Amino acid sequence: MKQLLTIFCFLMTFISGMAQDFRPVFHYTPPQNWVNDPNGLVYLDGEYHLFYQYNPFGNKWGHMSWGHAVSKNLVKWETLPLALPEYPNSDGTTTMVFSGCVVVDSLNTSGFFEKDFHKGLVAIYTSHIEGKAQHQSIAYSSDKGRTWQRYDKNPVLDLGMKDFRDPNVIWYAERNVWIMTVVKPLEYTVQLYESKDLKTWVLLSEFGKQGDMTKIWECPSLTKIPVEGKNQYKWLLMISSGHRQKGYLAMQYFVGDFDGKQFVPQKQDEILYVDEGKDFYAGIPFSNLRANQKMPIMIGWVNDWEYANDIPTGKTWRGAFSVAREMALRLTPSGYRLIQKPVQALQKVGKSVLLAKNSIISSVWKVPFQGYSYDLILEVQPQKAEAFSLRLFQSGQEATLIRYDVASQELSLDRTKSGLVDFHPRFSSIERVKVPLQKGKLHLRILADKSILEVYVQGGEKVMTDWVFPTKSEGEIAILAEGSSIKVNTLSIRTF
Ligand code: FRU
């Protein structure tokens, strides 16, 4: 018996010291294979659809097709069979189904559906023929996206270019037209088209050659968005492009007005980024949200093309999606700024525990919690301290460090000692963003999920999303004060 117990204890120590399972719990990942951009985020009849760039045959980019998942609450997702596979052409080439969107054609403007059927879905995607062409094509579904028919007169928009992609379509009710944003990636140009039937597209205007042009432009979207606390709407143009740290990828945004034909941005004296981490890209908003859902909701791809094909999750799956985020604008002295918050439904899952209230920390506090998947809320008053930090996913020397430096007002996320970092020379990094204290306080909400960290700062004024790959499994949390003591107004953790 004693021997058995010894073996059991040895096994337990061995298992708990073993490498982590990186698969997140509340971020969607497909059961297997490679994913990139979310495509066709659409709500219909109680179901949120997440279509996405998917390789049905492997765990690296290739054979691009649309995968499909659905959710009733935007938190728990169910994977459905492949929606739009790549397809062969008569000349022996193959068309890959690149990024795009899905709209509900409730007025049957396309004529694809039976009379009086108001639930027809139309997918607008880039038909990509490797090395040859990119044009926009459409497909339609009468059974809530379970099966699709490609339009027999595709493509519907072709400029004869090799790089012309990622259509995103909205319904512009004031003029009863569909509006498409689509990019010429190498020209840093978004084109706006209109259509009455999703088949014939007429160019309205162009926007571009400004903002971040350190990388090509991809995945544009134009969205009507409310201004916090005011009865006012503006227009948000998001583009996937370069990062504040040169060479990486991120999303930038412009805020402005749209008269149904042209987007005119507000004057802005800095480049505005949606997410300051390395791993948030190709995000697009949901289409056809319920009328009482005033704030647009977006999901992004958690990854960076710089190393996306090499992240060490690859044995079964590779790539993930962010949690769904609600978006609004906040009017600040420097102009309108994007605010993002995880959808409220996330708060309804799991159990929250209050771990500290008005506590003073003079040097280090080891939080009485261990884990790798949680939703943490921390509000700190640094008082006279020079800095404070939060060590997450800590086991011995391994930890991810989130640190706030009071003098420079800089928040950093350091993943250089977070676990596996050597799988790609571009992975190990420190993200930095300037965020002033508000009334002497810093508010952090951290969604930690096995290998994904989404850090929402000051109620979503700034967000940082990063992969980290912890190899150990103690999952401790510590809070450190530097220079002088800090006051933790609140610390609560919700587990799933
Ligand atoms: C963005 C992107 C898109 C393209 C798709 C291909 O990540 O490069 O521009 O449509 O991925 O998978």
C-alpha cells in the first residue's frame, strides 16, 4: 500500500510539473488544424455565427476555406462542419476562399431566396487563385449557414488585380444600399462600393495613404458606433496593418463621418491602434445584431503573422479567437477614442471571489490563488510607489510580468520569461503603452486563458492581447510594489 502511495505521489508530482496544455477554455479554438481571420460574423435567430479562415488539411496556413462555429451567448461555441471549402476551377487552378463577411439579406435584394423568406445569408468573400488573381465572390445559404451555394456568375467584383481583398459589407438603411469596404493592400487603400443586390458593385470613393503604412493593409470594416454617454454616433474604420513596434502586425482605426458615399476622418495627430499587444489581428464586427444591441461587437484572430505558423500549439490546433468585445467611442481631449470591453455574457460564467479590498502592499504579496484560466479585476492606487507589477502564470523563475511605471505612465507586458519563447526569434517581446492614471488609480481587467492574455486597461481605453506559453503549472500570482507601498482597492478573480 505504502509503495502504491509513493508511486501515486511521484506520478502526481510528475504530472503537475509537466508542460501545460495550451488550449484555452473560454477562447474559441477549432478542435484541430490551422485558423486565421474571423470571417462572416453574423447574428441570426438567436445564433451568433463565427466563420473563419481554416485549413481543413493541416496545422499551417494553406487550402484556405471557411470553418464554422455557432454560439448562443458569444462565450460557449459549438463547431459545425466546414462551411465553404476551397474549390477547383476548370483550368486546373484552385480557388481558395479568403476572408470576407456574411450578411442577412432579409429583403431578398439578391433574389437568391424564396419570396417572403427573410433569413437568407449571403457570404461575400475573396476568391483567391494563388499567384494569379484576387476578386470578390458570393455564396448564399437558406439554412442558417449550414450549407452554401456559390453564385454561378462569380466573381462579382474583379479589378484584374493580384492583391484586392477582404470585403466587408454593411446595410446602409438611409439609402437602401449595401456598402462594401475592401482593400488594395499594397496601395494602403480602402475602396468603398455600393450595391443594390450584392451582385453589381459601383465604386463610391477611396480612403487611404495615411496612418500606419509600415505593413500592407488587410481586413477593413466600416461600422456605425455610439459615443459613450451621449446620444450620438460616429463611424469607425478599422484596418489590419502595422504595429506600433515596427515589423509586427496590429489593427489601426480612424473615427469620422460617413455620408453614405465617403468616409471623412477626424483630424488625428497620432496613429490609433485597436490593441497594443502582438496578437490581435483581422478583427471585424458582427453584422445584423439585435436593435437593442447598440454597441458593435467584434472578434479578432489571436496571432501575429510574424510567427503565427510556428506557435507551439501546433500538434493538434493552431490559432485562436479573442473573446467577443463590445465597442464604443469615448470623447477625450485628443478626440474620439475606441473603448473595448469583453461582452457582458462572459461575466455570467464561472464564480467570482474577492481576494483583496483596500489592502496595502508594501513589497510583495503572493495572492492566495493558483490557476491558468481566469478573469481578474485589479484596481490599484500606486500612491507614492514608483511602480507596481503583477506576476502571472508564475512557477519559479517563469512568469509573465505586467508592470506599471508611474513616472512614464507606461504599462508593459513582458513575456520574455513567460515560458516557451524560443520557437521563433520574433516572439519574445515586451509590449508598452502609455495610460495615465485616472484619479490616481489604474484599473486592469485581465482575461487569462492558458496561453492567451487579454489585458483591458482603464475600462477598455487600451487593450493588449498576447500569446504566452507557460511550461510549468504552478500558476501563481504575485503583486509587487516598488519604491513605496501601494493600495489595492480591489482584487477579484473569476474562474471558469
Ligand atoms: C489576413 C489575411 C487576409 C486574407 C486571409 C488569407 O490575415 O491575409 O488578407 O484574406 O488572411 O487567409
